[in-house]
Amino acid sequence: MVNRMTKVYMRRLLGQDDARISFGVNVMAARSIFLQRASYFEQGVTMYWSVETMIVFSFADHERMLDTLHPAMQRGNCEIRRFANGELFISVRTPAQMEHCVVLGSVAPPDERLLSLALLSHTLKKDGSRKVTLFLPYLAYSRQDKEKPGESLATAWVGSILQASGVDEVLTIDVHSESDKHLFPISLVSIYPAEIFANTVMKYQLTDATIVAPDNGAIPRCKAVSEALGRSATGIPYFQKQRNETGIKRSDMFGSVGSRVLIIDDILDTGATLISACEKLLQTGATEIYIMVTHGLFTGPDWKKLWSLKVQRIFCTDTVPATKEILDERRITILPIGQLIKEHMALLRDIAVNR
Ligand code: R5P
């Protein structure tokens, strides 16, 4: 039996505006939604969807990720092309009126994909979509998150473009910083793949490696993985990092490490951050280094220097589609996040930020 208070709460959880969902019919599902919601309270976010009521439009390079998600999800069909002069054109072939539409695709490459996402969202909203959710496993421009006079604040700019294009909310994986969430004018929810990383640490027998943060921003990530491993999350060794025109200036390490080290960060872009961290770690006696990042951009050739700095293996997730060169590199292991997304999507229906 569901008591009155529970019913009232369930009605709030499930959303009073959606006639297709009746409360009280599935107490277990509602309980799961309750638990799911409770976990998001920590981030100041309420989030719950039902996959049966969504239409998902996926960019081609995320089709494989989409395949691992809920089979009941309806797939949207649209064509994105460019006219001879370079203008984007979008034709949506799945009726979207009154539907909750989800668009799946990372903002990579940044400029081309950002415009496609904005125009597709605008088209869906123009056609009467009830809600447009972007699921962007990798959100480019999230590192421009600091207010400095005369310099762009691109995170806020991207958020404004998406809002003006009709996007209601954005779901991403491991957003660069907490500031990003505040700079976005619409809901921005980030999921961290701590469990995936912890399982990988166990699978590759790296439990004796010291987890190290290459800069301050990586400390919460290292803590989350340590906790998922059932370890203490205090005393993570870390560096302080400063970027200037000539490169990265790094402090000596705070804390101590053993001979096996696991560096955890959000992004491997050019590799400069990790190269400078490895150089310092070798000076402190590390002899075997492993790297675990959420987003493997692998921009340019410089990151390959990591192999000469005792890096044994680089782990990254598939938020950014890998090139053939990366797929062929046997020392890089790509960890799929489809299952993680599935776990969240199966019970989630809506996002609302308690601002
Ligand atoms: C910086 O704060 C980020 O967390 C990454 O460490 C950084 O952006 C990675 O970029 P790169 O590989 O070019 O150093």
C-alpha cells in the first residue's frame, strides 16, 4: 500500500504535467526513482526520466553508444548536411511534436558539432518538442570557465547559445569544473565514471598504485575513484599547476608516492599536463606510471612523449570517438560508458536544478 504522503511525493517525482505516467502502479520503480533522485540532491539537482517517452537523435559517431542503451527508446531520424556554400541544413523526419527529444553526441570537433547541435535543437523546438535534452558525453569549451577581463568565458557563451536554441537541459560526463554548472544558464548535470575506473583498477591489478592528481582540479576525481575502491579519500598526492606562455609550471608534489603510480584527470588533450606530471613523478622515484582520463582528445603528436616517461598504459572512456591511430595503439585501453548511461537513463525522467 502506498500512503498519502508517499503518493504526494511520488506525484512530485513523476511530474504532474505528464498524463502518460500514473503514480502508484509500480512502487518498486518509484522507490528506485526516489533513490535516484536522492543521490542527485548532493549535486543540488533533481533528475528523472522515463526512456519510453523519449525520442533519441544520435550523431553517427555515437550510434554504438546508443546501441547499448535501453531498447525501448524510440530512435529519431534526421539528416544533417551542408549546402555548397557551407551552410548547415537539418531535416527532421521523425515527428517531434509534444515529445521529449534527447540528442546524443559529443561537442567534438567543437565548432562543427556545436552548430549542428544548436540547429538541430532549434528545429526540434520549432516543431513543438515538449523538451529538448542534450546528452553530450564530452562538452567542449568547458575549460574556459574563469572570468578574466578581456578574455572569453566560453562556457557561459556555449550555455547561452544552447539555451537560445531551445535546449532545456544538458547531461554530460565528467564536466571540467563545478563553475561550469554555475555558468550555464540551463541545467547542466554531470556524471562521473568512478565505478568504471575503480573496476578497471581492479581488473588491471593496479590496486597497489598510488593515485595522484596532476593538479588541484583533479583531486575530487581521485577521491571519487579511491572511495569507489573502498580506500581512504584523504591525503591524495597532488601538484599545483600554472600555465603560462612557455608551458606548464609545476610545484613539487604534495604528498608521497610509491614506485607504481596512477594519475587520474578529466582530459588528455595535448598531453602537456600529464607530461609535466610524469617528469616530476620520475624525479620522486616512480618507475611505472598509468594514466586514467575520462576524455581522450589526443590532440597533436606531443602526448606520445608519455611513452618515454615510463607510462605503461593510458585508459580513457569513449566519450570522444577515437581515431584509428588511437584504436590501434595497444597501450591505450578504451572503457565504454554505455552501461553507466544506461543505468542512469533507465529510471530518469526529468532534470530540474534547485537553484
Ligand atoms: C586542466 O585543468 C584539465 O583538467 C586538463 O588537465 C588539461 O586541460 C589537459 O590538457 P592538456 O593535455 O593539453 O594539458
